[in-house]
Amino acid sequence: MNLDFKPALILVTIFLLIAFWGKIHGSGSTPPIKNKEGVASTQAVASLEKLSPPFQLVEEYFKTLQASKGKKLVKFEKSAYTPFFAETEKFNSELRRIKKQAYQ
């Protein structure tokens, strides 16, 4: 996949991976997926590790992307699913960097 013309696609893809992972494990605002016993996963006691996608999964996906102008994996460690609220300055800074890189 060549992302030279749309580098922001990486950021969107990462958010989609995180959102999908959250739905599987019953977190977020959408209805949880029920397990094979028919119990909603939000009814079970879950550890924090089960509510977030493992960063290793994100890193592995990131390695498969090709971008001749370069690529950078950015971690928003304090914001869970809403980095634009919890880490506003960092999020906006990354968007400005992506825009600048895309339209040089």
C-alpha cells in the first residue's frame, strides 16, 4: 500500500484498529459483542490489557505500510480512544506535521 498521497490514512487506520478492538472486548459506546455463552463482555470483569489493542499489533501493521516520504508511528499514551480531547496539543501538532509533509 503506497500512502504518499494520503499520509493521514495511517492515523485513521490506527484509530479504526483501536475502535474495532474495543468493540470486540466490549468497551466504547457501541453495544458489546456477546461471547459464545451469550453474555455481553462488559458484564465480565476485564483487565485493562483486554480493553486496549496490544501495541505490538499496531506496530506489526505499521511495518507493513509503505511510504516513500517516510512514516512515523505516534503513541497517545494518556488518551485511550479520544486523543483529540485528552492530548489536544499533541494530536493537533501531529495533524499539522502530516499536512505539512503531504503538501510540501
